[in-house]
Amino acid sequence: MSTQAPLSDNTITPRWHLFQTANQLAEQATQDILDAARMAIADKGAFHIVLAGGTTPKVIYKLLAEAGSDWQHWHIYLGDERCLPANDPERNSVMATECLLDHVSIPQEHVHFMPTELGSEAAAASYRKTLEGVSSFDVVLLGMGEDGHTASLFPGHIHDLSDTVHAVSNSPKPPADRVSLSSECLSNNAKILILITGQSKHDRIIDWISGINMPITSITSNKSAAVYCDMAAWVGDS
């Protein structure tokens, strides 16, 4: 089921897609990613994707690992990362490696993780350099937290809008230090998939469609933006 939801004036309206279960959502997102990869590789010989952390992306990465693709042309980036040791299981890079990268033949030089073990400021500066040669991404995966945050862009935080990458030092969720792509960097890419699952997200969905500004609503696109939402999140506990 698809529906169009009204959003605030500063955000282009994405297409909302409703799924009965989180697994059905993950299966559709996986197919969309594979289709986008096939088209990008055929068109320009490379596929650039920004990965997200979280439970639903974890399922998607496992499904991708079971599928076939022209892996040597994939380039992997992260939307955000926690400032933790490189092998800490709480890092998004570790989850992506265990669920996807260990099982497919993406060249190591095409895997662009955030070096957050260096600290937020140094890692953000390093990742800005990494992105200097990247004009846009083919797919950006994002989630939404219970407070309306996405990546590590949190409510009430002010960032330099000219930056592609932010050093975050006061996250309300531990750890306090993180690195995040900016809303500008995450916006206006070829395909943006926002994945929302679970009853706990329902109130923020109501806020979103009511036009309340949150970090997630700062992600705009003049191309293809879609919100994939399971029924638990859409209906809540009603």
C-alpha cells in the first residue's frame, strides 16, 4: 500500500509505503537496493550506497549477502558512526561487516568507514576528505529514532550547514561522541529510503505528517525519496 502524506513546506513530500511486517519491508528495500545497484553499474560502472545502523538495516544486509550482485562495483559509506574502538560491536561498521561485507566480494578499497576511533573531530575531518570525490550517492538508507533523529542528527543540535560531515559531541544517546553525514549530504541523492518500524515510532510519524520539524524532516530530495513503514509504526498501539 502506498500513500502520500502532507509534510512541512520546507520538505519535499516523499511517497509513503506501508507494509504489514518489518520483514516484508526489509525484503522490498533489499530488492530496491539491488535494482538501483544494477542500474547504476550499467549506467556508470559504480554503485555508491550509504548504510544505516539499526535492526531493520541489519536484516536487509543479511538479505543482500544472500543475493547476487556485481559486488566489485559497489562502494560502501556510512551515514553515521559511534566514536568507539574499531572492533566494538556497537559500531555500525562492525554490524555491516558481519552481516554483509564478510559474505560478499566488495573490494576493501571500496569500503569507506568513518575512522571514529580517532575521535569525532579527527574522524569528521578525515571523512570530509573521503567524500571530496563523491558528487552524490545512488542510495541512502536512513532510519528514524523515537525522538525524530536520523543518522546522528538529533533534535536541538545546531551544525554548520556548509559541512558535509559533522562531529557530534553531545549525543543524547550513548556514546556522546559520534560522526554524522550532514542533512545536506544526505539529501538530494538518487534514491533515499527511510525505514521506520515498530510501535515506538508512531508518535513521530504523526508529528511528521502534521508538519512538525524534526531532524528526519530536514532530509529533502528533488529526486526519489520514500518512507517505508511497517503497520506497527503506522498504527501504533491502537
